[in-house]
Amino acid sequence: MADFEKVAQTNEIEPGQARLVDVKGKKIALFNVEGQFFAIDNTCSHKGGPLAEGEVSGHVVTCPWHHGRFDLRTGEVVGAPPQRAVTRYGVRVTGSDIEVEA
């Protein structure tokens, strides 16, 4: 069974915004897409750009460094230059607590 860790409250991240969180030493980018929350590795698989600082459009985040694009639902690459997906983490909301899979 997955272990989840509380990282934020639902009212702390506006729709279309992201936050960098730390879960057991891992830097994870947490996104709010129209009230749904998604978590992926913060580090772009291309050159290590900070995905939490990227632009969000729908379910896609664009890396601020070289404009690689990732699907927030899966971590898959949807726009070059990255060749490799980033890890996606489970997210659950309990009351107003956002918890990410550790």
C-alpha cells in the first residue's frame, strides 16, 4: 500500500498554478488543474529545468528552460526536446489536505 504525505492545503495553490514540495527528500512539482491536483518530478528529464516554474496549459506543463512539454496526468513527454518521461506521483485530497505518494 502506498504511503502518502501531507504537502499542502487545497486553498494554497490556485488553479493553473504549481508549488515545489519535498516528499521524503524528493523535489516534486505539485499542480492544480481546475481543482484537480497532479504531482510529477520537478526536474525536467532534458537538462534539469524546474518544472514547478513552468507554464501550465490544460494538463501540460512547459519547462521554462528549453520548452519541453510533459503531460501532468502521466509524466509522458508531449513536446521535444526531452526524450524521457518524468515520474508521476499519486495525489489524494483528504478534506482540504493535499497528500502526495511518498
